[in-house]
Amino acid sequence: MKAKIKDFGIITKLSPYGDSSQIIQAFCRSHGQISILAKGYRKQQANNPLVQLFEYELSLYEPVEQGLYLLSEASLIRGNTLHEQAQNWVAAELGAELLSKILIASSDAQDYYELLSSYITYLHTPDIKPVCIWWRFFSRILSLSGYELNLDTCELCGNCGEERLILDMRNGGMICVDCAEAITQEDGLMVISSKAAHILKLLPEIGLHMQELKLGRNLAHELNSFFVAAFEGRFNKTLRLKSLSVLEQFYPV
């Protein structure tokens, strides 16, 4: 076992291991997404258990080769009350799950860590629509990863000012109507409805528009599908988020 290190981490998943231990998934400020073995921790900390989506200062032993980190100590830095609001909790879980799907260099981990931390904090804001905050978070993750969605410029021809938003699912970029005419729907086009396009354009300042937005399940599903398709086109990989359909269920049909 190597020397002990310290890092700040947000617990993203907890799994029992044996009779008294745990496997911890955490997104850390310096190390990004890591897996940790907490030997005997469930028995030792029965009255003060680790909690998913809480932020800790972690003392760890680095793994040998490709093994797990080993937990020495976890000191709570910041808890939250998201478990009291099911919709907000699901949105927070989705944020952590999304980060687990991206290969993030340790040199970039701090930026993603701070974005996840601020996202979880913002989900405590009264009278918000969590799915809107989730979409804004998703768009910021794409931007941070170098794949910003430019809603005003066609990625194929560079034309600006299109009223109609169309996603080219082959590469996750926005294209204009003229370029879309040369591509069949079967090749991978997603034409965005006017209601969804309106929300997409409001995302940078969505917190100022919560009260005016009327969301239904179909609209939530459309925008979730849009971001998943954009991710898959940009990263060239399939994205499966377990809680995505659960979040949609909070909105009326």
C-alpha cells in the first residue's frame, strides 16, 4: 500500500461489501472519479454513516496497481437535505451519474468537482424546477468537456440566425434547415419543438424564468432525449442514465 493522501470528495454511490465493509464511489477534487474500499466502516461508523451526495475530506491510501483506494478516515465537510425532496434528489443523482460516464483527466477534475458541488447546492433553492437545473448542468458539462452547444450557428455551414433548432445526432452539433435538407431523418436528425427551443435558449439564465415555464412530461422527455443525443454524438458512446425516466415522472402528462 502506498502513502496516505487527502482529497475532498462527493460520495456518488455506496455499496455493501461483506458483512461490515463498503465500496464507495466518489468524485474527488484532485483525483476525479475513484473507487474506495472502506473496511469495516459500516460497523465502526454505525451511528455516523457515510451518506450519498454528502461532501467529505477523505484520507486514503493509494491503490497498488489497479486496485481500490483504501479509506482511512472520512470527515464531513458539507451535508444536504435533498433526501427530503424526491425530485431534487433524483436530479442530484443524475448529475453524479453523468460525471461517472465521462473520462476526466485529474488535471481537469477540480473544474468538474466545483460544478457538481455548486449544482447540488443550487438544488436546495426554493421553488425551482429541478429538471431545468439538470438541463443547465448537462449543458455546462458539455461545454466544460469542449463540446459547447452553439444554438445560433450551424456547425456545417456556419450560417447564423436560424429560427428552427435541429440536432445532427451523428456528431451532436446544431445545424440549419438548409443543411438538414441534405440529411434524411434516418441518418440522425432531431428537430426541436418551439417550446423546447425556447427553454434551451433560456438555460444560461434559467433561474430567472422558473415561474413562467409550464413543463409537462412530453417536454421533459424531449429535452432529456436532446441532451442524451447530443452527448452520444459528441462523445461517440451510448449514454444510459438510470434515473432519467424517473425524473420525468414528476411532470404531468
